[in-house]
Amino acid sequence: MNKEADARDELAHLRRQCNRVGGRVLRLQQQLLEGKAELHRQRMTAALAREIHTLTASEVPAKTAARRFLRILVDRLQLDSAAIMKTEPGGRRRLLAAVGKHTEALLAAALDSASGDAADAPLQEQESAAEPPPHLGHPPRPRIEEWTSAESKDASAPGPAYRGTQSPGTQDGDDWQVSPDGANGAVVRIIPQPADAELRYVLEAVRDDLTLLGAARPKPRLPETPDDADADRAPFSAALDLFVQLMRVKSANATLRASETRYRSIVDSISEGILIVDIATRRILEANPASASILQRDNGTLIGMDITDLRPGYPLDEPSSFRLLLRRIQSGVTHRAQWQLSSAGGEPIWLDVQFGTATIDNGLRLIIVMNDVTQHHLVETRARQEALYDSLTGLATRTLLVDRLDQALAQAARETEKCFALLVMDLDRFKRVNDSLGYQAGNLLLESVARRLITCLRPGDDIARLGGDEFAVLLNPISREEDALYVSQRVLKSLKEPLIIDDVELHPSASIGFVVHGDGNARGEDMLRDAELAMYEAKAAAFGGCRRFHPSMHRHAIDRLRLENALRRAIAENELRLLFQPLVNMSTGRVEGFEALVRWQHPEEGLLSPDRFIALAEESRLILPLGAWVIEHTCLQAAGWIEQFPHRSDLRVSANISRCQLDDPGFCDLLGDILHRTGCNPRNLCLEITESTIMDAPAQARATLESLRSLGIRLSMDDFGTGYSSLSFLHQFPLDTLKIDRSFVHDMQEQASGRNIIATIVTLGHSLGLAVVAEGIEREETAAALHAIGCDLGQGYLFARPCSAEAAAGMLSGALLWQPPGVAISDPTPPAQ
């Protein structure tokens, strides 16, 4: 018994030792298997890394690289797929998803939808023709179908096939063991099926990491399960992570190269020159082609050049100024400058330069952007030259003269004893030279006058052409005020010497006004204005004279300006009035017609005569609206009288017209419109034009008068005898009446020679078939003498003063306004006064 018990104890002891040894052996075997699996994983990872490195070193699109990477996984993992499936049960779904063809097609579709790359579209359509891949948001789930060993695999079925067996207790699609030799006689095929979280993770990870160039997206985490440890998916995850990192680097490099290419193409294509300067050394690091073209230098010459050699001076070559410039730029203040450089050939270049800073290659750089403004500078210089100097005479212009006047006034304010004067000169009758000889002859005359001014003045005096035929002379300094008058007389004397222009001898004359410092001028413009006012006074008094400015001239000019504004308002507000003075038949003593005379009913000064405002209206061209008003109301009154006195259908009413109206191209159309609107018969309207107006431009006046005559209007030459008209021209004008100037009528009352002149004019007029009117008749004996000579019509205070339209209508009843000698009075009605 004891031996058996001892034997059993010994056997139990031996068994326990064997078990301990067996356990150690099993543990050692397990450790060996785990070491082999780890070594296998490391070798697999190294092999995949080499393949990935080879793949990513080539220039291929990211999507194509992803597909080739999947093929590498399939090829490498199939070398020992059974061992991996056995030792890594947690990664079998991922392995099956990686090697399934449908999974690859689905991944390609996901990559296509994420990248939008159309280059591989035909391949995608070919791979998805058998079964369209579902949307990425609903990833497929593997489904396993089984065939017996007697069945053969369908060659046309999609996806790779593996032989294997299903473990007991597993469901469809789980825990399948795959054997490369097909010993179990089962065929496994991977078919995509929805709702697989791990497969969705793979697809979304690949899509996010491979197709988006560096864009960071959160990845869905896999649920942690006991059989799904990190070590289980080491080969695949390590390879995938390495591939993702390499692709990210590759994508970043590609993006960087594309960005640099775009930047370089933009910089090289813009027209502005760009220089990148190293702040420490002040040497040019980069220069675009435009800068080389602007500076007319080779690009290789610019690189490495010291910027101070290109443009020496402030603020680049002074360290403190350069630092201040950098601080201003970095604080956000825009700094611009204009540089004048010299090209490689020595030609001047003007550049508009703007400075900035930027961090490039981990260093602060000065950025200089330049525009070539050479042409603009030349145009501006030419414009400044033209603005300051007259192109015809080379003299200073008004702008430069005013500037020098301001300087002289400022200097005189500091030096109270200093005195200077300004002369303004205007040529007399210069327009006649242009009208008769042409503008070229007028320019020659102006050049000759400029040369004479230069020769008769001191070298330091400033001479300017103000415009047209107006010149100015700044006498600075003068010792006394009388020197200005002396110089003015000397200039006028020098101009009187004759000039030969186009074989025509000219005797120019001028009118001069001058002002002396101390006459109350504070600005150059004011001094120039006062000298011009004095010049206009001299021209109005007599040609060839000179006047010194007096403050009353300025007050008079202001009064004229106020009067002009008031006259403009008077025309608009109907403050004008018409008075009528009768024209008496010297043979019968009865009224033949009237002359319409305009008056201004001023709201403050009362009734103003034409002497107060007609000359002003002509200067300001207000004579055009004023004259139109007079003609229209004259026609209205004439039509009214004819309607009131039908038997006086031959009545004529005269209105005066000016040179401005005669020169107006629309005057004839205006008259036609007025006659039509008022219903006035053209034969009842007579227009009076002064002799001087006609003779200033006889050819133009003749054409206008013929147009007026074609309308049926009567025409009369007013103030005959004062314009020195040639008798050879008189018969060429379509006139109806000659009106003798009142000065001859007045002389007739004083001396016998005046009677002979009037008799000659009456004889001349009758010989031309014209009626003759004498104006200014104030005495009975004058009227009798005119009657004896044979004058047709008379006008003057002897018969009636200008009166209203109502009073004039009373004269049309047939009563005598004057009793001619030898004519009996048939109507005792006294003449209207």
C-alpha cells in the first residue's frame, strides 16, 4: 500500500514537473511565435515603407498614388495572409477590406468625389460598371459566400478569391480563416455590404489624408474592443501612416512649387519694377524683368548691386534716416518718393517709388516698387514751361508775372523805401491787322512788338504777354513815381516806328495804363487788375495815350459790374420801356413813322436813358437779349397801330440794331420768328444800322443786310457821314434810307458849310433812290432850310420829344406836327409835345 501510495505521489510529482516544464515550453513557444509575428510585422512594415518611398518619389497625382498603394498592400499582404489572419483576429475585416476589389473601386469613387479630378474618370466608370459603388456616407460591409471544392470559382466574379474555413459559432462574415493552399475546400469571396464601421474608418481616413492637401479634418475613432488592439493592425496602420505623411509632404511641396510658380509668373508679368533688398547689406537680392527694363540694366547686373550705388542720397545712404524710414514703413505709414536716376546709357529716368517691408527666407527685406514716370515728367515739365512762358514771343505769361509781382510786394513790405511800377499795354486796332492781313501777319506784329519792348527797357525788367495783343512790364525798382510815366512814353514812342509785314507798312500804336506800388495794392492780381483798368481808360479816351490808375477807376468798375447785373435782371423782369419819336414828312408836316427808343425803368434811379446802359450791354453781349426785346415790342406796337389805323398801312417804325446783333448768325432767323409771332408786316419794320458798324466789315454786313432785305424789312444807314464810308461802296448795300447825323444838322444852324454838306448828302441819296432823314432838328429855321434843300423826313425836339405809345397814337390822326413854308394849316390841332 505504501509503495503504491509512494508511486502515485512520485507520479504526481513527475506530472507536476512535466506540467511545469510543459508550461514553460508552451510559454517559450508562445513567446517564440509572438517574436516571429513581431519580426514578421517589422519586415512587412519595412517592405511597405520601401515600396511607398519608391512610389512617392515619382511625380504622380495623389489619387493615382493611392490606388497604386492599395495594390502594393494586396501584393505584400498575400505573402502570409493566413498567418496574419490567425495571429491578428482583430484586423481581419480591415485586411479583407484592403484586398477586396470592390473595396478598391469604392475607395477610387470616394477619392474621385473628394478631389474632383476628371483625369481618371474612365477608369472609375470601368471599375464601377459591374456594380455602382454606394455613396461614401454609407460604406459597404463585407459579405462571405461559400463554395465547395467541387465548384469552381467564377472567373467573371469581381474581387480576389481565397480558400478557407469558418470557425464554429461564427456568423456570416465573421472569423473566417483563409488558407493559401485551400486545404479546407472552401472558397471565400469578398462582396461589399453596408454598415461596416471599420471599413468606413479606412475609407474616410484615406480620403481625408490623401485627397485633401494638408487640410486637417477630425477622423472617426474606432470603438475599442478586446480583440481590436493597436498591435493587431500594426502592419497596415504603420504603412498607412507612413504613406499619409509622405503624401502630405509631397502635396505640401507641390503646393509650394505651384504657389512659387504663380508668384513668379505674377511678379514677372506686372509692369511695375520690384526690387527686394537685404536690409542688413542693402544689396539687391531679387529684381523682376520690369525693373531691369525700367532701369535699362541687365537683370544679372542688378542682383547683388548696392541700392545706394543705384540711387545715392537720402534716405538710403544715411543710417539714421534709413532706420527712420524702416520704422515708418513697419508702423503702417506709406512712404513714397520720386527718384531721378540715370540709365546705363546716361539718360535721365524719373521714377515714382513706394517702399514696404516683408519677411522672406526668415529675414526682413525692403521691398521697393517703382513706376517709370519719365514721359509724365517730361509732359509736366513741358506744360509748366508753356504755363510760365509764351510760346510765340518767349516772354513770361500772366501766371509767372503775378508770381513775380507777389515777390516784389513781399520785398517792398520788408524794405519800405523800395518802389516799383507795373505797366499794361494793349495794341490799338490790332483786330484790323488779323482781319485784313491774316493771323500769320498778326503773329509777326506781336513778335516785333515784343522785340521792341526788350530793346527799350532795362535788362532786369520783367516783360510778359498777358494774352492776345496785351503786354505787361514790371519796372522793379524805380527811384520815383514819375519814372513809370517816362517809361510809358518811351515805349509808345518806340512803337510808332513803322513796320513792314508782308510788304505792307504798318504804324502800330498802343494804349498804356500803369500803377505804382503804394496805390493800395496788397496782391499781385490786384495790381494787375488796376493797371488794366487804367489801360482801358486810356484806350477809351484816345488811342496812343497812357493813364495812371486812380482809385475812382476801381469804384467805377464796381459800379459797372453792379449795373450789368441789374440790367440782366431788368431784361428778365421786364423793366424796359419803349418811347417813340415821330418822323415828320418835311413836305406835308405830318407823321410818316416813329423811331422806337428804349429806356430802363430802374427801381431806384428812375427812368435811365440809353447812354447809361447801351455801351455796357454791348460789352457784356446783353445787347442780344435786349435788342431782341426791343424788336419784338416794336413789331407788336406797329401791328397794333395798323390795326387801329387801317388807312396808315404804309406806317414804318424804326429800331436800332448793334454790331453784335448784325454778327449773330441766328439774327435773321430770330427776326423771321418775331415777325411771324407778332403778325407785323415786314414793310412796317425798319432797322437802323450805324455807318461805322457797316464799314467795319462791309462784306459780312452786306450779306446780312441782303438776308434781311429778303424778309421784306426796310433798312436805314444811321449817323451817315461819321463813318467815312466810301461812296463807291454805298450803292452796293440794299438800303432804303440815309439818316444824316445830328452833328451836321447842328453845324447847318451855325455855318453855311454845314448847309452845303447836307445838300450834297440829300442829292447823293436821291441819286441812289434813297430817302433822306435829318435828325436833331430843334429850331424852326433849321426845319425850313431842310425843307428848302429837299430833305424827305425830319426828326427832333422841334416836332416832338420821345413819348409813350398812347401819345404817339394821337399823332396818327392826321394832324400837322409842323407847318412847312407855303403850306396852309388844315387842322388847328396843335402838335403833340
